[in-house]
Amino acid sequence: MPFLERVTKPVVIISALWVAGLLVSTPIEWPNLRWVALAAFFGSFVAARRFPRATMQGWLLCTYVAPGVLTLLLGEFRYWDLTPWLLGLLGTILATTDPTRWQLPAPWRVPLVVSLLVVTLSWPIIWLRELDFLPDIVGLADVVNNGAGVPPDIGTLWAFWVVLVHAIGVLWFDWLTHTYPRVELKALLRQVILPLACSFGIGLLMAGYQATVDIGTLNQGFWAEMRRASGLLMDANPFGMAAALWGGFGVALLVAWPGRDRTLTPGLAVAVGGVLLMSWYGLWVSGSRSALLAGTVVVTCVLRQLTPSLLCLRGGRRLVIAALVVLLAGGFAVSRSSLVGPWQRAMTEAPTASVASVRAFLVELWERNNYGAAAVHMIADSPMVGVGVGAFHLLVPDVGHEHQLGRIEPDNAQNWWRHQIAELGALGALGWLWFSVLLGSHVLTARASPGMEHSAALLRGVLLAIAAVSLLGMPTQNPALTLTFWTAVGWFGCLVPTPAGAWWGNARIWVVAWGLVVVYLGAFATESWTYLRPPHRANRADWDYSYGMYRPDPHPDGGTFQWTGARGLTVVPLTDRWVEVSAWTHHPDIGERPVLLQVSVDGTPLIESVRSTGEPVVGSVRIPENRLRVTIEIEVDRTWSPADHGETDTRELGAGFRWRFFDPSPED
């Protein structure tokens, strides 16, 4: 194995652990989060060395129920509260596989590893960028990093979370590939699929309780008010999607479990009908329109694959008729309930029978409340490197405002591929796009191993359902569905062998791969230092941003001025075409030790002077048209404190400054 390949897995693991450490150190709502996460990771690692299967099964049982359990224990739920669960999985994975050797299928190894390197090596740039590359100053300042009022710690918290979910998702797939080759299919069903099925079943029971008894039980207020059940995932959309996918998973499990993949008995047919009925009940009470689409794809694949065998059974036609009657009765019963189903929600936006209405419907389907339009603008503004992994949510309010779409609430791009290109650019998303093409081709064209045709076709339906919904949303943004997706890919790989590919082991391909990653990181760092810096974003999108400055003091000549520390920055609204900045230093020893004073406006130097007196220095510059704000930065090479000279003022002072706007030629 080439060294350049072998080093990639440790890099990904170290980055995932580093970002997890930052993730659990940031929130203040759960003070013991870091200790619980630490115990989960090391406890799982130790336990998995002795009891690998039981340890992994325990964490898999948490997949669809952990959010609800945490809500019960903590009183509320935030995504990063799941970090102990993810680190428990990671600890088990590291204890039972080689942390230096990838086991990913050969044809997919390079694109998946490249995509992971882009994600796991670029997040430190985002972290520093959102602190304006001054963590010691901005980290302590009272600032927000977008027009919606999101502070930098929350913005970076989401980026940390996205990186961790990405990394653990692929590491989970790598673990599946290593632990369950095709000869271990029965072990995969018993040790992985069955615990996941039990976990989802518990969540489905809770959804049934919410739908029939109390919609507010372990159901966040937003979903309860909308009359939509969320099971134990605390979010109705991913719960509905999970319900839709488990229709295909459940049937595949039933078909494969007896070891008679080609045999369909009346009892098995009834069980299949029951699984589909429970699946559709779950997706219906969730009210998720995306789940309705996914469920339709799944049930179509199930019926297409099993109906011929069913009709050949003795009494098969009667079973089909009975199933239709049960489905119609169930649909009628659900439609009469007080919950809001996906069909009711879909019909509120359905087009009328006119060309204009259909056109408007298709435009809205693509733009999705302006998120799609904002994503297109993001891609146009930064086409090669994007805005950074996990940064779409943070930047979309500003991009929407800048392009007259409104101050959009933080959310995703409503299309998985569009979201990846918006965040990573064409260069950074190349690995994900490449893998998507390879996986899609494999799912659509590869043939299953003999005797595995039914199960493979059903899992193909699950993967096609995820792909279809990913055109209109991002279902795998939820960690439970991320795990579900990679489990589906791993299970499908057991049934349908991936083609061999020796090219991935060539040292030169890994030189190219690392070269691509390095080029991306360099270009992204440059973009983050310039166009994507928070003050520049505030300048374009018209919101207040400042740090490194003290409250205004009265000026002897009237008005006010402000002291800075060693470095200060402010983004101020324009009131005229020219800005004049006056700055000075009052260090007591300035005559003996001159002070370097630098002032820039919108990143362009305005004043650079070595000051040996306290006299102000003045500079002015004309601001281009169609600008709403201007950025003023001030920096000195040393500070002083009045407290060191017998005064009560303990501030560390750098420069004093004030500004004014004027127009010397209003007639122009």
C-alpha cells in the first residue's frame, strides 16, 4: 500500500477526534457533555476489544432513539448532544479495525478518501475564518457572524458537527466492508440490521403513541403544533424518511433471513405486507412530503420485485386483493385522524391545470423558498472552492439579503448535490460527485450474486429513494439517516460485488489525489482570507460587526471617539461618498519608543505612520458607488495601560480614532 494512501486514514481519524473535542467543548447547555463523550469513546474502545459484537449492537440500538432519550434526560435536544453516541461508534470502529488501512471498495476508495480529506482538513480554516483569524480577540468579543445574529461559536459548532458526521459515516462504511464481506451476510443481518430494525421499531411505537394519544410527548413544540409525529428522532422529516426506507429494509430483511431469497411463501407475503403497512403508517403520521416520495419509490420496487412471485402462489391473487383492501382501509383511517399527512401538505402546493401554474410550481420546486436560488448565487460567487463545509447555513441569510431574496432563515440548499457544490465548490466537491456517479452506475447496472436477486432489488429501491429525495432535500444530513445510507450501501455491496480496480493502488494516483487536496486547501484559504472574511461579508450584506474596540468616549472637540486594543475593526454604515479617519496614539513613552500605527479601509491601506507624538494623523478615501457599509481596521505594534501609570483605568489601549463621512463635491 502506498505511503500517501496509508497516511490518509490516520489523518481523517485524528481530524475527527480533534473536531469532536472542539464540538463537546463549545456548548454550555450540557456542562458534562465533554466527560460523557470522553467516557463513551474510551469505554467503547475498551469494551469492544473484549466484546466487539455486543458493544457495536448496543450503539446501533441507540440510532433512532437517542435524541428522544436525551430529551427525556436533559429536557431539550440539540444535534451535538449526540456526540457521545457518535464517539461511541467511533471508539468501537477503531477497536475492531486497522486504523491505518482502508477497507473501502477499491473503485470507490480514491474519490471517498479525497472527499474526506477535503472535509477534514479544511474545517480549521473555517474555524479561524469565523474568528477573523484572531481567535484571542474575536473569541472574547460580543460579535455576530451573519445578519441573522448567529455568533461565531454557534456557526463553527454546526461546521464541526457536519465534519464529524461526514467522517464517521465513511468510517462506518469502511468498517462494514471490512467486517462483513459477502460470505458474512448472515452475520451482517443478525449483528447490524436486526439491532437497527429494533431501534427503528421502538421509534415507530413512540410515533404511534404520539399520533393516537398525545402528540406532545417527546415531540418538540414545532412538530406538535403542526400535528406531525417525530418518533424519537425529535424531527418529523428524518423520522418520516427513516420510516419510508425501512419499508425496503424490512422487506429485504424478511426475504433474506430464512436463507431462501427466491422463495416466497404465503406467511412471508403477509409479513411483507405488514412491514409495508407499518412503514407507510410511520411516514404518513410524520407528515413528510419527502418521505412520501421515498416511500413511493420503495413500495414500487418492492411490488415490482415480489408481485410476480406472489401471483404464482396458491391463493396469491386473494392475498393481493386483501392487501389492497387493508391499505385502503388504513389510508382512510389515517386520513380521518387529526394529524397532518404528507398528501395534505403536498396538495396545498400542487399546481392547477395551467401552463403558468405548472411552471411556477417547477420553479418553486427548484428554488425551494429561495434556498436553491441562494445556493446558485453562492456557487457563482465562489465556484471553485465554495463557502466551506457546514457554512451554508451560516451564510445563506447574508447571500439572500445581498441578492434581494430576503434574510433567509438558516437551512440547507434543498438539494444534496447543489449543497455540496455550494459549500465545497467544483474542486472540493469533485470527490463526492465522482463517488455519486460510480455508486449510481453500480446500483443501476450491477448484477446480484446468484440467489440474492430479491434482496438486491429491494436495497436498490432504498438507495434510489435516497437519491430521489436528495434532489429535493438533504435527508442524510441527519446522523441516523447518514448511518442508514452507508448501511444500505454496505449491505448492497454484500449482495452485488463491486468491480475490481487495481488502479487505486498506484502511487501516482495518490500523488494526484493529495495534489488536488492541497490545491483546494490553498485556494480555499485565500478565498477565506479575502472574499469570505466576516467583515467583508458584513460589508456586503449590511450588518454590524466590530471587535477590539472599547465603548465610545467623549471627544474634547465634540462628538465621540473610540480606543482600540492592539487591533480593532468596525464595519459602519455609509452616510456619504467619502470617509475621513483620524487616528492617534497617547503612549506615555511615545517620544522614546515610537509606535507604528496602521489604518486600512476596506482592506486597502490608508495610513501607515510611525508616531512619536500624540498628534492625530488623518486620511480620507472615496467609497465606490452602490456600497452600504465600509470596513475600518486599525492596528498598533504595542499597547499601554493607564493603570500602569497610577490611574484607575485598566484598559489596554492601542490607538484612539474617529471617522466622519462627507462629500467634497455634492454637485457631481
